[in-house]
Amino acid sequence: SPRQSRWKEFMERFQYSIQYEEGLGNVVADALSRYYVSDNWDEWHPIEEYVNADECLDPDGED
């Protein structure tokens, strides 16, 4: 699809390697898969409630 082509082109700008993280070790994907949009337009959550993917994937800041 055109959207996939744009994403592919965008991702080709970076050097990266994909690593499989099994089960409970993949907390970022687990959190993102549980994310939902509330039906309540006035419901607000502070940013701290959301997952910081960088911190979860690289807590020591080495990568």
C-alpha cells in the first residue's frame, strides 16, 4: 500500500536491527497493545501514565 511504501522509505534512513523479545520481556509492545482511546472526551491522563519506550528498552541509556 502507499502507506507501507512511505514507512519503508522513512525507515531506510536509519541503521537498526530488529530483535525478538519474547513474552513478558517485551513490556513496550505489551503496553502499546493494551492502549485504547477513551470514549470520554473529557477524560485526561498525565503524560507520566504512558509508557516511555526509550526508558523501557534502554534503562541505562547506553543505546
